[in-house]
Amino acid sequence: MRSVAFVAAILAGYAAISFGLLKILWIKFGAHFYWSDHSHNVQAPLGMDAVLILALIIAGLSMISLRHVIPASLTVVGILIYEYLFLHDEVHSLIQVLFALGLISGQLIAFFLNTMVAIEYDRRFKGRIVE
């Protein structure tokens, strides 16, 4: 169970970093999901996008290094939901919806697995004196 949680956290971290890099490509080159007919105009100010991209990459690195997996997962889910709901006026295509739902569900799976590992670890060592 513990190794599965670690693998899920590492994969979720790489997904968060990949999404941050995809956003950089989208801003810099106008590429969104690598198809020109799926691109749309950026509606967030550059500063807001920079903060969101930096938060995604830092959270991803935190999950890969297996430190603070639970808050990092919640940070990524919060950013994805905020961006999906508030930063776009246009209707999203099916591919974009599936991509966002896949990222959110992956982060929630990593969050759940690592929470279960933390609970099991706490139960196992509760009451022991560590010197």
C-alpha cells in the first residue's frame, strides 16, 4: 500500500509539473492541447498565470520528493478547479474536460492513498516512545 501511494504521488507530481509546463507553452506560443482549433484566448492576467504555474510546479516537486503530499495535492486540485471555473469564459471541448477531470481525479487518488498511509503509520507507531 505504501509503495502504491508513493508511486501515485510521484505520478501526480509529474502531472502537475506537466500541466504547469503546458500552461507556459500555451501562454508563450498560443498552443493549447497542441491543436489549433482547441486554443482559446488567455483571460487571466500574466501575474496570476505566473503564480498559478509556479504553484503547480512547486506542488509537483513537493509530491515527487514525497514531502507534503497531502497539501500539495489539495493545492493542485484547488488551482485546477479555480482555473477551470473562473479563468475561462469559453466552452471547453471534450478533450479539455477529460484532461482536467483526469488531473483532478489523479490528484485526489494520490491524496487518498497518502492519507491512508499516514493514518496507518500513525496507528502503528502511536504510543511508542521514539528516542
